[in-house]
Amino acid sequence: MQVKIIVHEAEEGGYWAEVPAIPGCVSQGETLEELDENIREAIVGCLSVDLVDPVTEGFERTLDIAI
């Protein structure tokens, strides 16, 4: 599996990365090698989460919001 990541230089030093295809999947590292290890671990963790539909009672509505 190939996943695109975007690497950024952190203001305080080191690097951080995000995975656009997996919202909220981010990690950081002091070196690019450490970042590579950490982001791979984060991707595995994000993909291994079982998403469960919330149980609602009564009125429910779905809203799309931009932040």
C-alpha cells in the first residue's frame, strides 16, 4: 500500500507529517528517520481503529462544517 504524506519542518526543530487520505493522522520526529518510523506507526494505528456508528435516540441530524 502506498500512502502520500506531507512533511513539514517544525518551528521548534525536527519535523512533523500529516496523511491527507486519513484525516487526523499525524506524527512528528526529531529526524527524518524518526519521523518515518513514527508516521508509519501512526498510519497503522489510524487504520486499525474500528469505527462504530453512534447509537442515537430520537432526533438526529448530520452537519458538515468547515473549520
